[in-house]
Amino acid sequence: MEPEHRLLRHFVATLAYRTQKALRDAPPEFASFRVAPETRTPHELVRHMSGVLNYALSLITTPRALLETLPIFSEEVLRFHSLLESLATRLAEDFEFPMELAERLLQGPLADAMTHAGQLTMLRRLAGSPVPPENFFLAAVSAENFGPEQSLPVSPDQEWPEAPAGWSAPTS
């Protein structure tokens, strides 16, 4: 596999990991949490993330239809992961892939989706259900895992100011 394919696959796997970290153990009402009238809910954010991944796929496959919002949040999350898997599968194939396209995928749809993974984490905090911090350098990100079942943090912070009462770091 070419280095740019491998690197983008790892970024896609990192996107899967960070998105699931933001969604893991979220309360059911989180999907519809809206911080202000003109902001996206987590459900709308994940749908948008699916849309930008769908766009990325269209740049390295063939044009794809626009996505409709799925009515159930868990289905939207599964579609997001399915699109990650499709993108990663395509990146694993041997095809002509100019470096400029790899750079544009990274600066455009992939960076956009990662930004929204961070927004999901911020929304968790604003919704009163903060996500525990961890050292992402040590995270168990696998370029073979693009699904919703992601590894638990390898190096979670043992103490953090926003921790809910009684919180303790997960164990592997």
C-alpha cells in the first residue's frame, strides 16, 4: 500500500476512534441536545460527517447520491461507520492516487469530519456529560477498525476537574 493511502487510512481510523470516544456512554437525550437555536444537534453533526465522508468517497470512486438524514441516531452513527469502512476499503485498493488529491482529502472532508468529532466532545461537556481526557498519542487506534466498537482509552487521565462524582478511569 502506498504511504499516502496508509496515512489516510490511519486518519480515517482515528476519526472512528475519536468519534466513538465522544459518543461512548452518552445519555439517550444527547442525540437531540441543542446548545443554541441555530446550532446542530449531535444527530445533525453525525449526519453532516456522513455527508462529507460520502463526498470524499465520490472523489475517489464515482459520484454518489446525497444522503438523507436517518430518523434514528443509532442508525446515523452506523451509517457514519459504514462510510468510514467504505472509504478505508477504497484506500486499501491499488489505484492511481495523486498526492494532491490525498492532500485535498485531508484538508477538506477528512479535517472537516475530525473538527465535528471535537464538537461532539464539546457538546458532551455542555450537555453535562463530559468525556474523560486521554493521551491520544498512546491511543489504540487500529487502521483495521472503522466500526463503532473502538478500544477503550489506553492512557486516560486519572484525574480531571470536570469528572462526574464517583468517576474512575476505565480499565482494559
